[in-house]
Amino acid sequence: LRVAVLASGRGSNLQALVDARDAGDLAIDIVGVFSDRAEAPVLERARRAGIRATSLAPAGFARRAAFDAALFAAVDHVQPHLIVCAGYMRLISSAAVRRHLGRMINIHPSLLPQYPGLDTHARALADGATEHGASVHFVIPALDAGPVIAQARVPVLPDDDAAALSQRVLAREHALLVRSVALIADGRIDCDGGHVRLDRSPL
Ligand code: GRF
């Protein structure tokens, strides 16, 4: 399975995919990493792993759709079967999403449908949530609203602040993302027009 990764920051989820691939646990070829931030550490991680890394600055574009057209032209050029948004922090225009429907997934740090959008850990704490986690889902035009592939749950502990909670969630994200990509690579799940077909429970 040819996989492209979109990421804006640290890249620990990319690293998890690289490590699983290197360990022989994930039958994927990571054909490119794309970022909207030239200084994102994920780019260096990619290059260290021998993956072509590309960044494109949104500032050079007047409209989101124009930026996405350029970004996804580069992504499409590497002919991915699957696009993984792993800490990609920009909204993607619906035209670009629609063109890749069923072929793009995202990892989001909440138990969707709870807490779509930003600051999920702080919002969960402010609500007094007792449980929190992360979700991997297919991307549809509505933000963080696509069909969920798999989730990981963690408890919220009494002394948690957003940093502690986000660390506990992140520690579970890596295996969650690897498992979700493996389900797709193994042909056990796919998504047709926003409707997920699972041939067996992933759990
Ligand atoms: C993760 O928490 C992911 O769920 C969120 O952004 C963070 C990315 O972390 N969307 P990393 O860049 O993969 O380390």
C-alpha cells in the first residue's frame, strides 16, 4: 500500500508508522511526507527515514482552495493509495477532501464524536470528563466527523492538566494509527462514499 503522510509538527505518529514498517509489522510504502510548515520536525524525521519530504507554505496562496490544489497536486504525484493526516493542523477544503474520499484518514485526539476541532484535552478536562482518548477516522468535508475506524481510551486522572492528559493519549495514538493503517493495508476495511465497510471487527 502506497501511503502519503500530511503533518504539521513533531511527527511522532509518522515515526510510529516508520518504526512499524521497519519492524515488518506494517506492509506499507511511505511514498512522501507533506507539511504546511517548513520548520516542522516531521520533515527531518522523514528525511532521516529516507522518505521524500516536501513543505509548502500557505502564505504564498490567496485562498485555501488554491493552496490545497497545489499541495494535493504534489501528493497525487506520488500516487498514494492512502493519505494519512497525522497531526496535520490545517483545514482541508471540501473539494480536496471529496477528490480523496475514502482514501484519506486522520488521527484526532478525542473520542469522536466528542470534541472535534482544537484543544481537545483542555476541553475534556473543563467538562470533568472521566475518559478521553483518540480516534482514527476517514476524512469527510465536515471537520473530524467522518466514519471512525478505531479508538483508544484512557482514563482522566484527578491531577491531570492538558499536558499530562495529552501525553497519556499520545502514548496510545501510535499503536492506534498503526493498527488502523494495517486494517486498510490488509484490505479489512474500506470506505465507499463515506460509508465504512469492515469485514471483521478490528477489536
Ligand atoms: C496528535 O496528538 C494528533 O492526534 C493530533 O496532533 C498530534 C500530532 O502529534 N492531531 P505528532 O506530530 O504525530 O507527534
